[in-house]
Amino acid sequence: MWEALQFDFLRNAVLAGVLVSISCGIIGTLVVVNRIVFISGGIAHAAYGGIGLAFYLGVPPTFGAAVFSVAVSIVMGLVSLKSKHRADTVIGVLWAVGMALGVVLVDLVPGYNVDLMSYLFGSILAVSDSELWLMLPLDAVIVLTVAIFYKEFMALSYDEDFAVVVGIPVKTLYLALLVMTALCVVMVIRVVGLILVIALLTIPPYISEKYTRSISRMMVLSTILGVAFTLSGLWLSYLFDLSSGATIILVAGAVFFLSYVIDLLGNG
Amino acid sequence: MKLPAVQVEHVCFSYGDNQILKDVSFTLEQGDFLGILGPNGGGKTTLLKLMLGLLKPDRGSIRILGESPLDANHRVGYVPQGTDFNNNFPISAMEISLMGRLSRSHLGRFYTRTDREKAREALARVGMIAHADTHVGRLSGGQRQRVFIARALATDPEILFLDEPTSSLDPEFETDLYSFLKELNSQVTIVVITHDIGAVSRYVKSVACVNRSLIFHSEGKITTEMLDMAYACPVDLIAHGVPHRVLPTHEAK
């Protein structure tokens, strides 16, 4: 393993795994307790539209995905605030249209063959230095924003009505949460791909919720679990020559089911 | 002259085609203790949410202490109906009580020592201080309700709104709650939605009956006629499906 770590790409993969786990632990916790898993899935898939657009315009794909998914997250957020009853339908439509747009735009790029699979299922081993330098400030933005507005996020997650009554700008914070989710998703796409984003975003918080008594501890434990899943998945994929993204998710999924079974036995 | 605690003028509210409230008007003075009665689905909770600024009236105006409901929100406390939501949420009784200390002007700041003292004091007042660090999921329904009352008290409200606060309380605390509210009423205006006619007769100063429209009684003392009216109100309204006038015995006073 140490010998392997000397390879730059593996060192970058480990660093990316840690950085992504931090943002996933924090944002994933808020996504789970606010029950906005579906919207997060929508943002992740629609992000492919941004990747296609970036290729079409000849700008860096991560940048394209970031701008596009932030825009999509705001649209989805406004729709879910305005028309609560049909929000899920609209999100589902944006989800699919975003992806379709990405595929068609990539088709339109002459003679360019994009490695679609690496965006769908991730390529943590291909994370470059410059991408790491992009992840670091994104992590910092997420950590700082949630730290500063921690009690407000907690209040709106627990009891939205009460948060409105005491005068917290609930809608603004909700949109901010979705924008941060979009930024988090863009980072995670590099690691496990946009199809598997949801698993890394929700499994660690789901497990953590059962063993913690506060949102902050849930975030910390989720981050630790995220690092454990990413690194052990990475190691297993290296050992058995498997796809890294899918292996990471299967490790997380195995622990998810294990904790579920332990729960059932404990309550039975 | 003191501004009225609540001033509701010609308020109408509908969910789609379903008219919930029609031309509701009343004025509640500061220091009053209002019990709101009425049948289920009659619009009690909707009226409360309008006064809190959670809903906006289709027509008419609402002033809370002379301000719009959202501008007055740091001056009111709110105890919602039912507490059986989000029981898996990782949060302690103390953290819930602390929520009462949140406000727009303290956005993004840490809780101060005063905030913590007020939150603890509020928990102590409802007899929940021993459970300050208990996870919300481990509290009984009645205990949760007390924590929610503590959260509203922690705001230091000038008006306290409670939506059926006794619905999941254990009986002995129910009596405690009303005598507690009565004591609190010396400093705070109280508006409580309740099905508990007995409590209304013993503790409140004014009564309102809501079923699409609203009838307001601001008698200083609770009379047997008012008790009759409180009982008669939901029954009468369900029977006719239209708002009724104040009972004759009542007007004869």
C-alpha cells in the first residue's frame, strides 16, 4: 500500500476521497434530515447537461458542471417552494432533460469522444492536482457556511414553521443548502460518478443518525464513515482490479445493510 | 394607549376553492387570554397560522402589536399542534428550547450565555430540566409538548400562541399547564386553541368560536352562558353549516 501511495494518482485519489467525504458528511446530513434526497438526485443527474455544455463550449467540464448544476439547483429550489404539490414531477423532468441535453451536446462536438462512463461512474484515480485545488475551496465554502448558520440550518430542518415564526430567512437558507448540494455533487461526480452520488451522500448520514444525538456529531461521524468507505473501496478496487466508484458504493451499501440488520435484531 | 395585541380585519382565506375563513374580524387587547374554540376543520389552525405570518390572507389585514405578523415575529411565541414529527431527528430537549432564542437579528451568531440561561430557565418552568440532554425521540408525547412550550417561552414572547397544547399531555400536567398559563398571563397575552371547554371556562378571559366566520366574546369573566355557547358553538355550526349569531341568552347580558 505504501509503495502504491507513491504513485501520484493514488495520492490524489486518497486526498480527493477525504475532501469529498467532508462535504458529503456535512451536506448529506442536511439532505437526509430535510428529506431532499430526490432533489439531490435531480441535481446530480442534471449536472451532466453542464458537462455536455462545457465540452460543447470548450471550457473545463468540472467548471461547466458546477455552473450548470448550481443553476439547476436554484430552479428546482424555487419550483419546490412555489408549487409544493407538483415539485417532484418538475424535478423529475429537469433530471432527465439535463442528462439528455448533456448527451446531445456531446454528440454535437465534432470528432470528440467523451469518456461518458467516467462521469457516470466516477474516476477517482484520474483526479488531477488542479481538480484537488478546486475541491479545497469548495469544501471550505461548505464547512464555513454550515458552521456559521449551523443553528439556523438545524432549526429549519427540524421545524420549518417555527423557524419562519422566529424570523429566520428559511427560503434563502433552503436555496443556499441546494446550491451547496450542487457544489458537493460536482465534487462527488469525480469520485463515484453522478449515478452513484446519492449513495455516498445518504448512506453515511443514514447510519450515523442512529448513533448520534446531534446534527454536528452526525456530520462528523458521516465524514468519518465516508472516508472509511472511500478508502477501503479504493483499496479493494486496487486489489481486485475493479471499478473504483462502484466498489466504494458497494462497501458503503454492505455496511448500510449490516447496520440495518443489526438494527432489526436489536429491536426484535 | 397600548396597541392591540392582535387586530384582525375582514380576513378571508381559501385553499384553492375551499374557503376556510370568511370575513373574520376581531381585536384582542394586550394582557388578554383568548381561548379559540370550534369544530375540526373550522379554520382554527389556519387563523393561528395567519396571525403568525405562516400564511397570508387573501383579503383583509392582520396586525400583531401594530406590526405585520412577520415583522412582529420576534415578539411572539408559538407552540405547534402535535409533536409527533421528526422523532428520529438527532436533537436534544435543550437544543429545541434554544431554538426559541433564534431571531433574524442574531442570524449566524453563536448562542450567548443569556440564550442558554433563558433556554434552561424555560425548560425548568415546564419541569423538563432533568431531561435537557435527552434525545427528542426518547421523550414521551407529553414531555415533548412541554419542551415545545419551553421553546416558545424561551423567546420571551409578548404574545404566546398555542395550538391545542394539551392534546398529548398527561392529565396532571394539563391542569398544571393552564394554571401556569394563567400565571404567565400577568405579563403575556395568550391565545390558545383548545377543545377543552372546561379549561376555557376556568382560565380564559375571552372566547372566540371559529367555523369559517368568527364570533368573539370579550367578557371579563366566564359565565355559564358562555360555557353553553362554547359547547353549543361547534354543535350548532355543524348542524346548520352556516355561521350562527350569538346565543340570545348571551346577548341579554
